[in-house]
Amino acid sequence: MTNLQRRRLHALDGCLNLLEDALERGVHRINGPVGRELKLRLGVAGLIPDHRLEGRLTERVLDDVFRLQGQLIGEDDELAG
């Protein structure tokens, strides 16, 4: 796994934590503060969202982040195989 992939996975882990915390607080749709923090963390990962996050269902965004992680891990598997 490359350094860039590790940094991206770490940033995505932070996104997952943020989203899980939001769900625990009862935030079922991405609001302004959560959306800004997500965009910041995704920017650090070099993964700029191509659409607005605010207003989206938190669980859907959580699924998207899991999918991004899977794609990054899949890239690593393809390089190793």
C-alpha cells in the first residue's frame, strides 16, 4: 500500500467516525457543520465530492465512504496480485 493510499484511508476513517457520531447524535441528514467537516476530510484524502453533501441522508453518505474505502483497498489488492 502506498503512502497516498494510507493517507486517504486514514482520512476516510475520520469521515466514518464523523458520520457515526452524527448518527448517534440523531443527525439523519447531513447538516452544514457536518458537511463542512466531511468536505475538509475528503479534501485531505484528495477525494473532492462532486455534489453537495448537505441534505443527503447520513446513512447514504456513510455507505459512499465505505464504498470509497473498498475501492482503495481493492486498488491495493490489484497491485499485490
